[in-house]
Amino acid sequence: MNKGFFDQVYDLVAQIPRGHVVSYSQVARMLEQPHNARVVGWAMRQSPPERNLPSHRVVKKSGELAPGFTNQRHLLEQEGVTFDQKGRVQMKQHNWNR
């Protein structure tokens, strides 16, 4: 994917409000690239620090957290996001639909 798609991902992620989450596949669909959920993940891993994105608000569609993102749950809990007994975000309560 080209740099333009990554910038579109970053622009969209920057809009996610506190206390809400979206999935990688949801971001891809919102950008009319429904088969590029993995590319969204790549974009998030390479997000420029100067953009100060709320990348902790992007999770797997199951509500599972991103592997290796050690403080993701803490950041989400600070915003009032709740989790089920298996440690997944309660997507129905916190999913953002722009």
C-alpha cells in the first residue's frame, strides 16, 4: 500500500473519541478498503510519533488487544472502556461509528 493510505488511516484514527474503539477491519471498511485490515495494522505499527495518535483505540474485531502493546488496556481503562471476563473490549458498548 502506498503512503497515502497510511495517512488516511492516521487521519481517521485521530478522530476516534475518548472511550471508544474501532477494529482494524472497521478502519479498512471506513476507508473503502475492506480487504486491507492487516495494512491498517502495519500503518498503526509505523505511525509517526509526532502525530500523537490514539492508537490504543484500535483493537481486533473480537475486542482483543494488539499484541505487544503493553499499556493498551491501561490507556483504555483510563478512558472508561470496559472489558469482559476474557480481557476483551466490550465492543457493543464502546464501538465508534462515525
